[in-house]
Amino acid sequence: MKFCDTELDAPLNRADRFSLQTREKGIMMNAIAANGLQKSFGDVEALRGVNLRVDDGEFYALMGPNGSGKTTLVSILASVITPTSGKAEIFGRKPQEARNMIGFVPQGSFSSPMLTGRENLVYFAQLFGYSKNEAEKIASEQLLKMGLSEAADRLVSDYSGGMRKKLEVATALFPEVRLLILDEPSTGLDPSARKNFLGMIEEVNSTGVTVLCVTHIGEDAEIASKVGFMDEGVIIAEDKPEMLKRNSGLEKVLHAETSIKKEAIANVLVEYSDDRRILETEKGYRICCNNPEEAIPDISRQLDRLGCKLLRIETSNPSLEDVFYKLTDKSVRRV
């Protein structure tokens, strides 16, 4: 999919000029700068002093389980809520002063299923202050960029999940937007639609738009230039995806799919884990094991004695989810 520019010779908008000028001067501008962000909801402390830097033009993935504070953090950055304490800036401005530069796609769908894709975009563009003629022009451009032109005049209720996500990203990418914030954008999409959608987000980022993507899916975070792990209201580690894996000390991971899951099986598998921990998955278990060739025959025999069939066992390199589990002893995803 190509995220194409329909107006290559059009004048730059204010946000584009600002970004271009700072880059030409060699100034490294933070798209996001957060210092000591704290947020409490009654007795619940959702954020416990978050520090975050995201460079202009960067693709940053924020990864962590439900309840780790991710949505609270991005809601503050998008100026939806205010922090209890601490400071956040978007391109050097307070979030509420930079709203025209922020596109925010929350977890839940917000496009109206009773309107067409075009009508949705025109409605939101006018809501953001564009005239009717400007809104219609923007809608046509965005539909073309997202590959939705042929479906422009169909009701959104007839859209697939992937098409609806693209439409909502289009709504968040009006002309002056320089920062796109996505909260769990691929949840509910099938693997093919998710791959297509994430490819589109990479294309958006390649045009110079900074992307902050919140996810609990390791494969989604792999495409980012930097990944931050968030747990219990703080960012506990961040780096390039490959560096996080390289510095984890993990070498090989066994993924065993079993016919049943029970404590006795977990007790057998933990004996083959280098750190004596295993990660339960939807279909079985992941085990950190640097000598898989030796372990696999023994595992098969041991499970057979327990009346458990080993449906599949394979070796892979560690994933970001494996690294997160090693750091926190928690699964990013709910099993």
C-alpha cells in the first residue's frame, strides 16, 4: 500500500513549516517531552512519575499489559485529561496549546456507522473549524491517501474492521497534524488486516509524522524505531527493539503447544527453563532455553508420561513479549 501525497506542490502548513525549519537548522526537536508525570484517580495511582522523550519524526511504541498506565499517559499527551503533577510538552507547547498538531485515535471506534466514510470526514473536519469546501477537499484527499476512495460513499457500517481503523486514522491526520497517537489500534483485526494497517502507519511515519503507538502486542511494536516497556505506571526500559532483545540475555525460546494445560505440565517445563520461569500462552507455553536441541526430546517424553500430547514444539529467537516477561514476570497479553 502506498501512502501517497496528493498535493506535492501545495504550500506547507504552519506545522510543516515549523518542523522543516527546525530540521534545516539542525535542531533536534522533541515531539513529546514528559517529566515526572503523575496521575491519580482517587486512591489509584495510574502514573507514578513518567519521563518520556520522543523525537520529531520518530516511531515510538509503548508496550505493556492492561492496567499499566499506557492509556492514561497518552490521554494526557493528547490533552484529553490533565496530570495530577508533572509536565508534558508537545513540540515545546502544552498539550492543550498544541491540539491542532495532535491526531489521537483512542481504543474505541468513534466514526458513525450511520454515515458514509466521506460524511464522517467532512463532519469532523468542520468540527475542527474547516469550512465546508475545505472539509470536502480534505475528505477527498484523506480517502485517497488511505486507499478508501472506492468505499468513500458507502456506510461505515459496511466497512471491515481494518477499513474503519483507516478511516479513523484519516480523521486524526488533518493537515496540521504532526503527531499521531494510536491507542491499541490493531486490537480486533485479523492478522492480514493488522499487517496491512500497520504497513499504512509505517507509510504515515515515513512522511515525517511522529507516531506514538500504544500496544500489548509484541509484533506491533517490532516495527517501531524505539520501544518503551511500561509497567505499574512507569516506563521501566526503552531502546530499539533489537537492542532490548540483545541486552535481555535471552538467546533461544521454545514454544510448546500442548493438548492440555495444567500445573503438572508447567512444573515439568519449568525444569528446562534457564531462568526457571515459563510464560503461558493461548495454546501452550514459552520457555527460555538456550539448549533446545537437548531439551526437546526430554520434554516430549516427560509430557507423554503425563498423558499430555505435544502438538507442536519449535525454537525461535526471543520476542519483545519474552523480554517484557523476563523484566517483570508478567505477560503483556491476557492468556
